[in-house]
Amino acid sequence: MDAIKLTRLNCLFEKALDNNAKLVEQHELKQLYNEYVNEGRNQNKSKVITLPFKVVKTAI
């Protein structure tokens, strides 16, 4: 994430904490935050290994 987006994220976050963010700004904050959190995660998805699972039957 570039410096401009990080600065905007910080500004919107501070407005939200002060309860001064408009609805459009809240939406933008959510999008920027999701981008920040998910940055780099797509590269790691290819390394995930799915293991088979064992079905256990229980008496009812």
C-alpha cells in the first residue's frame, strides 16, 4: 500500500474515532482497511495445503 493511501487511511480512521466521518468516508475507510489487511495475503494462498479429514461416526 502506498504512502498516499496510508495517509488517507490514517485520516479517515481518526475522523471515525471522533465520530465525524460521513457515510461515504466510513465506506472508504472500510475499503482501505480491507486493502491494508489483505495486502500480501494473495501470494500465500498458493502455499496452503488442504489435508483430508476423517469422518467420525458417533452413536446418538
